[in-house]
Amino acid sequence: MINYMWFAAAAVFEIAGCYAFWAWLRLGKSALWIIPGVVSLALFALILTRVEAAFAGRAYAAYGGVYIVSSLAWLAFIERSRPLWSDILGGAVCLIGAAIILFGPRFSGT
């Protein structure tokens, strides 16, 4: 259960950090937006290391589905743009993929 909290927190910090750069370069905001962006991205990286997984690659792969759905939530609630049906369907497919990665069987074969 704690992994879900870490994934959600990581997504918020990653999206916020990337959005700070988007705001600076695409929305004409001050270059000072870079400062909280860099801090946010550093926190994202730190938080993602808290996920309980034997391998970093598996944690990152599962996080990918969470990131996609979180990005669509950002689109809806922060940017106030309604996701398309294809966005929602794609996000659901990604979450299913993340669940397969997280909950799939683990074999110890060579």
C-alpha cells in the first residue's frame, strides 16, 4: 500500500517540475520558475527510490503507468482541459500494464 503513496507523490513532483520548465519556455513565465522545477524534479527522484522493489527498472516501468494517469489528472485539474475518451482509454491500458508489472509472478530461474 505504501508503494501507491510513493508512486503518487513521485508523479506530483515529476509533473510539477516538468510543468515549471513548460511554463518558462512555452508560457512565457519568468526563468525563476526553473528553481522550483529543479527542486521538484530532485524530490521526484528521491521519492521514487522509496518504492519497495527488488530492481529499479521494474519500479520505473510500473511507475510509468501511474505517471501517465497522473498527467491526465494534471491536464484536467491544473490545466483545466478535459481529457479525451482516447486519453482515458490509453491511461487505463497503461495502468493495467503497470499492475501486470507490479503483481505478475516472479520466477527465480536463470
